[in-house]
Amino acid sequence: MPTRDRPSSGAGGSDWNSWANHVLIGMEDLQKSVRKNCVDTLEQKDKVIERIEAVKDGLSKDISITRDLLSKDILSIRDDVTALKIKAGVWGALGGAIPVAIGLLIWGLKSLS
């Protein structure tokens, strides 16, 4: 804030007027400073809002990409689980068929003798 010389105190009635002018000048300087600070604050607020929007957009894109990758991974896991179920069914059938075949072989051999 620019400084102005204080009015000199002297004899006479002009001292009050000079002090009043000094106070008014100080108030005007203060008002200019407050206005400048308000404008600066609003500009900073706008910059912060722009930055928040940019971060939000970036996060939205990252979330979308991650969601797409997870969806692909889930589909791949579903396909793998389906293949494992089929393999398990085949191996289970073979596992059940072997004792039945051995039992039939033994029964057939016993019936031949």
C-alpha cells in the first residue's frame, strides 16, 4: 500500500480537514487493495476449478479404461471356467468308466470260466 505523508499537526482548524483527507485516502487505498485481492482470489478459484475439471476428466477416462479391461478379463475367466468344467466332466466320466470297465472285465472273465 503506498504511503502518504501524515498531515502535520499545527495550529488552526485545517488540522481536522487534513486528517480527514488522510483517513479518506487510506480508506481508498484499502478499498483498492481489497478489490485487487478479490479479483486475484476469483482468478485463483477459476484456475482451481479448471484443474479439478481436468483431473475429473482424466479420472473418468482411467475408470472407463479400467472397467473395459476388467470386463475383458471377466469374460476370459468365464471362458476358462467353462473349459475347465468340460475337462472336469470328461475326466470324471473317464474316472468313472475305468472301474466299471474293470468290473465288467472281471465279471466277463468269471462268467467264462
